[in-house]
Amino acid sequence: MSNLNNLLEFYEDSYSDFEKQLQERSLLEIKYDKIIIDELSKGKDIKSALKVASKIYPSEALTIDDNNINEISSYYEFLLNHEKIKKMKSKLSS
């Protein structure tokens, strides 16, 4: 268990800047991202997830095209994994 805690601490230290950026998002950005993460968690692809989120929060909708879809997809996959790691750490702490 100690090695896992050390790994989680290392992760937390390594991505503290990313976490700070997440905390600077507006409430609508957070809600938009949450919908995308929820849809990805259900197994939806990024384009479907973006479509669902954009219908609910059109003001936050990202413009996607062939030039940026991979970058957007990578960001949200990273965010999804980041959220999973935070939940794991929270469960271990309680």
C-alpha cells in the first residue's frame, strides 16, 4: 500500500499545475467537461460526447475539425484518467 501511496503522491506533484488550471475553469466549463467525461465513461466516442455536451451547453461548445480532434480527444482522455486517479486516491484516503 505504501508504494501505491508514493505513486499517487508523485502523480499529484507532477500534475499540480494541471489541477490548478482545472480549478480556474468557470462553472459552465466544469459542467461541459463533466458531461463529456460522463459520456466517455459510458463508452461513447469523443465526437458523440462533444455533441451531447454542446447541446446542453452551446455557449461552451468547442469547434472541432480534422486538425484538432486528436488534440481534443487526447485532452479529454487525459482528463478522464485524471479524474479516475483522483477518485482512487480519495478512496484510499478514507
